[in-house]
Amino acid sequence: MRDAVIVEAVRTPVGKAKPGGALHAEHPVDLLARTLQALVERSGIDPALVDDVIGGVVTQVGDQAMNVTRSAVLAAGFPESVPATTVDRQCGSSQQAAHFAAQGVISGAYDVVIACGVESMSRVPMGSNVLPGSDPFGPGVHARYPEGLVGQGISAELIAARWKLSRTDLDAFAYESHRRATAAWERGEFDREVAWTGQRDETVRPGTSMEVLAGLKPAYHHPSYAERFPEIGWQITAGNASPINDGAAALLIMSFDAAARLGLRPRARFHAFAVAGDDPLLMLTAIVPATEKALARSGLALSDIDLFEVNEAFSPVVLAWQHETGADLDKVNVRGGAIAIGHPLGASGARIMTTLLHAMEDRGARFGLQTMCEAGGLANATILELL
């Protein structure tokens, strides 16, 4: 079997998704294109050698419609012969793009491929692809779940209630995310992975505190949900949830033989990967079975993993995962996570993989595991091995 290896990985800083945010003025096509250009410049590869570009985007409408990845390839100046496609596995879209890329290399379908992702949530608001009066579920789903599914904020509240997580638990986790991200920027730990010089992730808050976080009001309380779910304590706030962001990231993936032929250094290989489904009402818990599946396929134990990246959609997601797996939180999101850095939906999988790769190199970690919760009760998990 052929191995798939990562030879380069870059990302933008993550911007606030609002007019005036650092990346708001960038059309998402150009935002992704600049990231692709940075990937080529850093690696020195001839883009004509790229067999395919697989991009992740969640809200594929407006500025992100019409196969935004192909548009970015053209905007980046790649030869017209380089194909591209755009995938949607919700928040895990660009992690899934990396899986598809690696699977293509392992199968022999690709020699050189780019996995990437972008989301401009300031220009293309989340949910704007659901037209007024439309029903994205259909009668079959409504028949199976007659009481109705809920939004992710309510799912996060249900997780906090089921795992008996207190508001203090959630806020303390969020505070630590900001503390770690602030320290990582101050130590220059993001400098190698971020392609834009002089810019930082905009939603990292160096000055936050437990007192500030404790003063924030619940974000999802509604009488109808309070009646349906009396167990909910209404603890999810803007402080212990990921913000709304703009950003892009990209990884250059190829076979060992291609890397040798091109004189490029393989930095990590895809050791194992998995995708899993779980209860769509809780929605955000599939990271537990996805982690278990990836470990089972790898032949590794949890104790063999040196670093973890678990997307911080909401504090209770990571804390429930930790409770079920027993992972050491000192090894999880060591440079902060999405609560601080941000969560530009379609870009997050590639952003996290880029951060994980660089953290593994800087810390001499052999194995790293990344997992992301996704709408609909889905999750991806990836295990990288440093080379």
C-alpha cells in the first residue's frame, strides 16, 4: 500500500466575521487562492503537477457558490488543466477533503493533490444556503424524529447536561483556550504556519478572565426549548462557544515516491483515518466513536497519541469527549482551539491539521490525532505520524 504524506501546510490568520474584520474585504475565492499560492511558493512545486484540488466549504451559496475551489485554482494562476472540486461535510469539510486526498494517493489515483478549505462567514452567513420556506430535511427525517432536531447550541446544552458539566467547567476550558493561544502567539509558535505576516488570529482575547466569562448571558435560552428539555441548565454563552470567523488553509499531500522525485521532504504521513455517525439530536458527540474507530484501525492505544486537536465548537464537546476517552487535557489543543483561534467552518479541518503538524514538529511528537464534530451527528478523525 502506498503512503500519503504531507509536505507543506499553511493557513491564514483567522479573522472576525464582520465588516472591518481583517479578512472581510477578501472574496473567499481570492482568500483561498492566496493560500494556494502560498502553498506553492513555500514548496516550490510546479502547480501543473497537481492532480486535483479538493476544498471544503460549508455554505456553498453567494460568493461561495459554483465550486469555489475551482474558482480559487484559476484565481491562483494554476494551469487550467488542474481540476478542483468542493465537498461539504459541514464543519469537517476540509478534514474530509484531506481524507479524500490521502485516500486518492493511497489508492494510486493521485500522485500530488491539495486539500484545502475556506469560509468567509462575514460575506456568506451561516445558514444562508437554506432558502426561506425550504425544508432541508424532508418528510422522511421528520417522520423518524417527530419531536424535531435542534440547532447546535441546544445540542451543546444537552451535552453539558448529560455529562453534568458546570458553567465553571465550561468557562474554565474557554479561558484556557485563550490563555494557550495567547501564549502560542507570544512565543512565535504560529509564525511558521500562518502565511500572512504581521497579522494574528483576531478572536484570541489575551485580556479575558473567568470573571468576564462568568458575566456573559446564555445564548440559546428559549421558552419552547426550556419546556421540552427541562434538564438543560442554560450554560452555553458566546464565551464558551466558538466565534464566527473568516479564514482558509491548505495542505500539499503526495506519495513518498512523488516527494522523492520532486526533492520534497515528507513531514508526516496519514497513519489512519475514520468517519463516524451518532445521535443527530446530540449532534456533536460523534467525535467519540470516530476517535475509537481511528485508533482501532491504526493499532494504536490512546496512550500512544502525543498530541490531540479536538475542535472547540463548544466547551462541552471537548470535555465530554475527554470524559469518554480519558485523554489528558494537557495534550489537547496545546496552542488553544477554536474558542480562541476561531472556527471558519469549511477551513477549520485544514486549519487544525496545519496547527497539529507544526505543533508535532515543534514538540517532537510522533503521533497526533485530530477530530471534529459536524452537524447532523457526524465526525472525522485523523491520526498523523511525524516523519
